[in-house]
Amino acid sequence: MTSASLARTATAVSRRSLPRPPRKVFVAVVVLGACVLTRGFSQAVTPFIRHDDWPYLVPANTPGVTSVAEHDLYEGRWLNTLWWAVIGQHGTPTSASLTYAVAYALVVAGMWRVLHLSGIRPRPAVDALLGVALFASAVWVQLLYWPGALTPSVVVAAVALWTLPWAAHSRWRLGVWLVVGEACAVLTYPPVGVLLVLFAVVLLREARWRAVLAVITGWGAGFALGVATAYTLNWIDYGYFGIKIAYWRDPNPLTSLGALATNLGRWAEAAGTLWASQWWVAVVGVVAVVLGLRDVVVRTRMQRLVVALSVAGGLDAALALVTGVVTENRGQLWSWYVGVLPVALLLMDRGARQPEEALAPRSRTLDRVATAALVVLAVGGVLAWRTDVGEHQATRAQYAAIAEAATRVGPDGQRPFVVIYMEPTLRHSREGGIMAGTMRMAVRADQDGLLPVWCAPDECAQMIARASGPVIDLGRVGSRPHVVGVIVPNPPAWIY
């Protein structure tokens, strides 16, 4: 053997013998890196808060903020109210956002752990791509701006995912896990419940169809229990057995064939909008499913996953047809896993658990396609996060600068009296109302909890006449020695 061949052999051996980093360290580093890469860290430490999240961040009876209890009657999220009573009202927007970020990191780590335990253990570089793809959901990023209301649901998801492997050791434990976990999801934020059925089916591997259908049935029972619990609590507290769907959701109960046609059209339009916004996820998912169904080793597990994904999407469609209310894109959490989970199954271990599997080693082509698909998902997801968080952070910085300028202490050591103006047509629109509320809360944060009021007609006229920027010093107005007006900027593009 020549010295060159000896060197090559030694290099190959050394490469093969390089130890994998400890699993916990590897996962922590990848998740932390994804948090920084996606700008999730920026949102965690300097959060942008959507205006309807403030009820979950302040004590009861805070001026200018609606009651948390209203959300129980209109949404049935009773566990969110419990979280607010015990934790939320005693914290700050930053503490809520940090808690959300930690809980979400645990959700991602929990999903990743379930995949690892279910036999999906690619080489470290590809495994890191898988971790980033799990983190960078182009749908979940749209939920970051409600840390007060949505942290309980992320905590429920994290606890459920981390206890799933333990529950899966017993049919009874798994049944209880499904029912209790899904009921808790319904009482916090129902879309997170899809994680339970999807990852439970993945963890079952090649279980019989009877077991898969039992999991789906248990999940459905949990959904029914959650709804029944919300109905009962609303009946006890408000005398109304059910959930009153808010008018702005434009409900259309299924009472006739005409209503069915209308609701079907609404659902189809919403589904088209959803997949138009992430068509690349659909393409990746379809390619992975086709390849998986053609592969003798992957086929059984892929079939079960496709059924679980169909059930998740089917439940959303059924609710839309019955109520006429369509879920916004940010609530379609299951759609991201249409791409991620089929690709993950292509990377499953090829151990010969059945005779035919020994004859079907994974081809390099399948490996390369799966790796390329993960690159698409990871890069696309990271870009979606960076864009979404970046736009919201830009708005936060803009509004914070306006609030700081408007509330700056004057030479007399006193803060001015702040009034707000917004062009009437915009003010009474959905988007304008949201951003006006956001501006008022930004000013409130800078003046010790005092909420600014809308300008009086004469003040509004002065602000319009003298407008040269968002902050106008009106000087003395009536009995008020120093009044500053704030003109709310036009709503940003991301709100539409």
C-alpha cells in the first residue's frame, strides 16, 4: 500500500470516528442559532405586541383595555384566562415574550426528539437542517406578537410533545394523553392541537391501521371534550351554553344549501390564499410523499402520515363549512408540516425490521432529494421569519420613537398631555383601529400607564393644519398648559 493510499485511509477512518456532539448540546446550539438567525431573539427581547394581546398583559380594569373574560365567551379559551390570572397580569410584555420564546424552543426540541426516537436520525449536517426547518415555520412566526394570549398554548404543546414518548409505552396512557392534551389545546389555542395527532402518528412507526385510527379517534374525543368544557364553563359563568362567535368573524351557520355553498366558497378562497403564500411547502411535501410512497421501506409510515395530515386539514375545512368562519393563515399550523414531516420520513433509519426492508437500502438520490428539500424549507422558513419579524420590529421602533418624542418631559419637569389623531376613514377601518390601538399603548408605556385620549375637534383641526410630522406641539390648549398631538401613521403593509 502506498503512502498516499495510507493517508487517504487514515483520513477516512478519522472522519468516520469523529464523535457526534452530545445530543442535548447539539439540539440547544441549533435551536439557539435558529432563534438568532430568524430574528426571533429580537422579538423576544424587544417585543412588538398586537393591540388585542394587551388584555392578557395588564391587570383587570386597566383603562383602554377590554376584559379578558370576553375572550372566554367568544373564543372559549378558559386556560388562557387562568394563565392571565396567575401569571400574565403580573408580568411585562418582555417577560411574556421571553416566556413564549423559551416555550417555543422547547416545542421545537420536543418535536425533534420525537422524530429522533421514531428512527429519523440523519447525519449531523442534515439533522441540523431538520432542526432549523422545524423551528422556522413560516406560519408560526405570525403568532409571535400575541405572547400574552398564546404562551399557554405553546406551554401545552411543549408539555405534550415531551411527554409523548412516555405516554406511547401504554395504550391507556396514550389515550389519556391524547384526550387531555387536545382538550387543553382547545382551551388555549386549538390549532396547536394538530401537533399531537401528527407526531403521535409519526412515533407509532408502522403500527397497524387500527392503532392509527384509535389515535385519531382519541384526538377527536379530546377536541370534543375541550369544546364541551368551554360550553359548560360559559353556561355556568354567562348563562350561555356555547361560544358566541364575534361579529367581525362574519359567521354563517350551516342552515341551508345556500349557506353550505357560501361557506364552501369561503373555505376554498382561504385555502387558495394559504397555499399561494407557501406554495413551495406544498411542492416539497408532494414530492416527498410521492417518493415515500414509491419506497418500500417508507411507504407504510408515509401512508399513515398522509392520513393524519388529511384529518388535520379536514377538521379545519369541516369547521369552516359548519360555522362559515375561516381560519386565517396564521392559524393553519398544520400546513407547515405538510412539507417538513414527509421529508423527515425519507431520512428514517433503514434497519431491516421486515424481510423486504433488507433488500431496499436508501439510494443516494433519495438522500440528496431529502437534503435539498430540507434546504428549501430551512432557507424559506428563515427568510419568512426574518421578513415578518423585521417588518414588525420596524413598526415597533417607529411607534416607540413617536411615543418617546411625544411624552418627553418639558423644561418645567412635567410631561405634556398627549392627544391622538387619525384620519377618520382609517380610524374606523379594521386595520386603522388596530394600529391606533397599538399607538395608544405605545404612548401609555412611556407615560406611566396613562392612556392618551383622542383629540377634541379644535385640537384635531390644529393638528391637521400644522402637520409636519407625527408629533405636533400644540402648546397651551384651554386649561392644559402643554398639549402634544400624535398623528397615527398610516397602517403598515403587513397588517393587510
